Amino acid sequence: MKSDYAASLAHLKKDPHFAPLIKKYGLPEIDRYHGKIDVFHALLRSIIYQQLSGKAAATILGRVETLFPDNRPMPETLLKIRAPRLRKAGLSMQKIGYVRDLALKIIDGTVDQRKFSKMTSDEIIEHVTAVKGIGEWTAHMLLIFSLNRLDILPTGDLGIRKGFQSVYGLKKLLTAKEMEKLARDWRTHASVAAWYLWRVADERKTNKVV
């Protein structure tokens, strides 16, 4: 666990809704990619994961990564990979278009990760959503899992909405405004809270399948 999360965990442990979740699920695993993969790799990963189960997306990501030297995706290399090879790895033609646009915008500086440290989260969202196929959800994943922003609440994510519903014992899914209202006491620690909301939603889904 990075020391950055200590304050968030300490705060959430005082919340009656999150204290039992922290005890049940342990430390959050949201620092997996911090400082380990660059923005191109992170966004490539997010595009691949769009609208797929985690298992299927991980398989495709692994196949795509093997197309690069040392399994390290680089924008210049991606543009040299012909579409049939990317299709064979599991990418749809639509996603091939997205990842190529991402590569081009990284190369031409439209998306410049060197500026991110001086940008607000909203500015980064605006910056990366200039890429085809990248919306607010993908930008939020980048901010949480790669850029170590601790105050991100992806209210457009279905798992987060279902997590809120379960954790707060509600009969229906909430709107973004309603979620923001419930989150006021822990809003600056929302990224860590979101991880626990996802765990609750995942368990609820598994239990329904069983």
C-alpha cells in the first residue's frame, strides 16, 4: 500500500458503511499501475477492456502486448502493426481505430503526459477524451489506477451505482447527483471508496449467478 492511501483508509474506517468493507476486503488494490506503465499503455489497456468481461479483456490485452518488443506497447510500433494481426489478437475493427487514434495523438502531442502533474483531474479528462473511443469512464480509470488521483468518483460506472445501492441499502440505483450527496463526508477519498464499492458490486453479481 502506498502511504498516500493511509489517510483515505483512516478516514473511511470511521465511516459505518466502509469500516466493515475494509475489514472484509483488506487493503485496496488501486496502485497496481502507478509508475509502472505509461499513459499510452494505460489507455490502450482501458480501450481493450471496454465492454468486455475482465477475463476476456485480460486475454486480449496479453495477446496485444506480445506484438510489441519486450511486451511493452509503444505508439510508434502500434502504427506499424497491420490490422489483421490486431484482429487476430482479438481487437474489433472499431477498437483498432481507437488505439491507432490514441497512438497518433500521443505522437503528435495532443495527449502529453508530461503536463499531467500540473493539470487538474478535470483538465486531464478533457485532455484524454480528445482521443476517439475515450470517454469520461476511461479517463476516470486512468486517474485512479495510473495517476494516483485519490478524489475520483466514477458516478457513470454501473458497478459504482450498484455498490452504492448495496452499501446504503437502497431500493433503486442513484443518480450522479444523489451519489455525490451521499459521498460528501468522504469525497476527497473517493478513489479508495470506489474500490470497495466495486468489490461489493462484484460479490453481488457473483451471488446472483450462484
